[in-house]
Amino acid sequence: DIQMTQSPSSLSASVGDRVTITCRASQSISNYLNWYQQKPGKAPKLLIYAASSLQSGVPSRFSGSGSGTDFTLTISSLQPEDFATYYCQQSYSTPLNFGGGTRVEIK
Amino acid sequence: QVQLQQSGPGLVKPSQTLSLTCVISGDSVSSNSAAWNWIRQSPSRGLEWLGRTYYRSKWYNEYAVSVRSRISINPDTSKNQFSLQLDSVTPEDTAVYYCAYASGSPGAFNIWGQGTMVTVSS
């Protein structure tokens, strides 16, 4: 199985800050890496697929990069609605594992 | 636009079977480019993919090892829906259960159901 490790597990940031979340796969997954945002009581929402492709309707302040084993989600200027938990997920092979999540909190 | 609507009981007794259904609108369960997934989320296990069913000239099922002996995911083409059955549940199966749709490559979960909180308790 491919294990997904996210860091940090939580962070505090202010509106307008640039935020970076990292995700590492236990083996190469090419670009089969997806990012989700989840708010309390809601289902996860797809933000980025194939490591760097922005899902339709997602603001351009979200971006993704990386390939192989190391990936990054960047929020260029944090907005109030971005305070949430973010998950990476590999779709290279089953089981389709998720990272443990990064909670983005208001400083 | 694909939409998923989940239904099923929120309380299941230990040793019984958990059964949930996900009704699809906007695509066909028999689509050759879609996969239909079940995922659960709990504080102890995080987001856990349970399995999927998909049609590529014939039906395929893939399951997580952690539940492989107890799980069944079945398409129903007459009702355009798919279901989850999880046998012999224990309190550790208490979680929010989601159905999710993945289309094409690279198979990201781009549409999710609303989630069903299932509690396993007597």
C-alpha cells in the first residue's frame, strides 16, 4: 500500500498569508495526487487533481505542484473562507489512500 | 452535473449488516469512464477508502484489505444507483460514510454524496 504523509498537521495563519502544505507518498505516484478541502459537517471538496490541475470553479489562489513522491498545495493569499482542513489523496493504485489532513486555523 | 444522494439507517446493532445506497443523477452507473466509490471518515481512522465498482465492458470491484472479508459494493442498473453492504459491524465501524464519483483519469473524487453518520451500538 502507498502511505500518504502530510505536514504540518495543523497551522495558524492570518488572512492574506501565503500558506504551503506538503504531502509525501511512500513510493512514486507520478502525478496521481489530488487535494481536497473539507469544512466541518461537509463532504470533502476537490480542489486540485493530477497534482497541479485546478478543478473547475476553484479560485486561482489555490495551486498544486510536484511529482513522484513530493507534492505541495499553496494558497497564495489566505481568505476567511479558506479556514478548513486539507487532505491529499493518491489515485495511482488501490487502496486509494488519503493523508492525515492539515487543519488551517485563524491566527 | 453529476449528483449523488445517499440513504440508509444511522444506527446499526453490533454483528449486523450496515447497508447504504447512493442514487446517481447526471451519469450512468454503467458509464465506461466512471468509478463509484465508498469512503468513510472517523476521528480514529481519518478518511478511509473502502472500495469501488466500475464498468469497463464488464463489472469490476476493488476493496480495501481492511474490510475485504466483510464488504460488498453492488451496482443496480435498473435504478441507476450503487450500494454498500458491510457485514458483522462493530463499534469501530462507526463513522460518516460517503459515496463518491470519480471520472476518467486520474480518478480524483470530484463529486461526493452528502454523507451518512452511522453509529454501531446496541
